[in-house]
Amino acid sequence: MGRVTERRRTMRIRDGAVTTRPDTLVAEEPLEIRLNGKPLAITMRTPGDDFALAAGFLVSEGVIGEGSEVQSIVYCAGATADGVNTYNVVDVKLAPGVVVPDITLERNVYTTSSCGLCGKASLDAVRTATRHPVADTPPLRVEPALLSALPDRLREAQRVFDRTGGLHAAALFSPEGELVDVREDVGRHNAVDKLVGRALTDDRLPLSRSILLVSGRASFELAQKAVMAGIPMLAAVSAPSSLAVDLAAESGLTLVGFLRGQSMNVYAGDHRIALEATVGQG
């Protein structure tokens, strides 16, 4: 199994003084995801929670929506020519009777740790493919003060980030602000897939009473993954993209960006924000 962190020799220059010392870096290795033995996608990720990552990826692709649809997830022994198990190839075998959508031609791609699922940027595709439409009834009502407290709670839970400074994080919170789960990865979309995949295996989908918080920006891919998992609220400490806002508005997702201190921007789904004061026009 690959390590989450690795050590590398580093020259440090501080105020003109030069020293040499080892530095702790986040590990990054490729993971090939196979579906019923056939290669489907490759993503660069931080080793760990690989089965959850693969399951979450398949949820975001609309392949599966329930834990019962997965028969097994295993590392592929003999993945290399010399028969060594690299623990970088995962095969997901679907349960008998589960129909495999024809996605191999469309989605057999190399995915970097930063771009996400770049080849699938269609609002209509996400809306029609999701097995868990955003349907929180009654709707979540979250006060701004509660949202403001979540980034600090996420930061406190980032164990590997403290050692490397090089990981994204994603966390699920309850409507009351309780931390339910947190995952770290070199790729922000991988961190979300790990959360969703764990929820799938624990039979917790759809995540209709959850708040998803990500440590970076809110891209289309992250909004897509939230919608596919039935998550009603996505918050990010940085900016959203225009397409992420469009998808949120189309699907009923509440999208919050620039969540820093007591400030935030609500780009879609503001009916879930519990305000006491009158909203001003600026």
C-alpha cells in the first residue's frame, strides 16, 4: 500500500541562512479504476481510501447509486508485467443484474488531480443521470453563523495537512454543524469521491441532510458530485466557477463561496440560509 506522505531532501533558505533537511510531502500516485475488469479511468490521488474513491467516482458517473449494486472492490494482483501488486489498480465488480451504462468510449480518460472530470460538462447530463435528486424535505435551514464555524472545524480535522501543507480536504457536516466525515487528498474531487464512496458503502446515500464543505474552490465537478449524491448544500472557502453556479441553480443545490470568517457569498439556493435581518441590495 502506498504511503500518504513521503520524505525528500530539501535545501532551506531562511533569512540568508542555508540548511539541508528532509521535508514531509504528500504522496501522489496514479490510481486506475476498472469496472468489471475493464479499464475505465486513471486519476492522480493520495493513496488511502482507494475503494471509497472508486465507489464515489462511480456514483458521480451515474453508474451506481446504492451499496447493494457493488459485489466487490479489490486491488488487482499482477497489475504489472512482473506480477507485482502495486496497489494502484482497483477493480469494481458490480452485482449480478446491475446494468453497466455505455460510458467506456466517453469516459475512458486520464484525469489529473486538479481538473476533475473535464470531459463531462453538461448540465442536462447531470440532471438526467442523478439517482438522488436534491430533495431535502423539509429544506435545510442553516444560519450564517453556523456556516462560518465550519472551516475552522474542517481545518482542525486535517491531520495530514498539518504535516505537508499540500492536501485538499472535504467534509460532511450535519445541519447542526456536527462533523460527520472528513477526507483528504491531493485532488479536491478525489476527497469528495472518498466521502461519497464511504457513504455508499455505509448505506447513507442520498446525503439529503448534509452540508458538504471543500477547502478550495467550487468547480463544476464538485457541484456535480454533490448533486449526484443528493447533497443539498455545498460550501467552499474560495470562489465557484460560473458553470458550478449554473448547475446549482438548475438542480436546486445551495452553493456558498468565499466562506471566510463571518463573510460568504450565496450564489444559488439562498432559501436554505436562515437570515434574521433584511437582505440588502448592493
